[in-house]
Amino acid sequence: MTKIKAARKAKGLTVQDVATRCGITPGTVSRIERGLIGTSPETAKKLAAVLGIDPADVIFVERAA
């Protein structure tokens, strides 16, 4: 499990919750979580703020197995 997904679950948020708060689609959140796509610095900052993690953990996500 990636740090992004772990942080989301620890906060009790759904992919939809995160997507709504960040202004992106749930599919995008899911693909970022799984390390399938990268993200802009602006979106990384939004995700990090919502999840309470460092933006570097969003930008440099490890691919989920």
C-alpha cells in the first residue's frame, strides 16, 4: 500500500472524498495512489494538504504491487 493510500485510509476518506476536496476525478486519485500516473506540483500540494502528508510523498509515489 502506498503512503498516499495509507494516509487516505487512516483519515477515513474515500477516493471520492479526496477527489472532491482536490478538484480532480476519483479515477485520477486512484491512478496517482497506485503510481500509474504522476501529478503536477499544484495537485501534489492539494493532495498532501488533504491527506496530511509531505508533497514529496505524492510526487515520488512508489508503484503499488
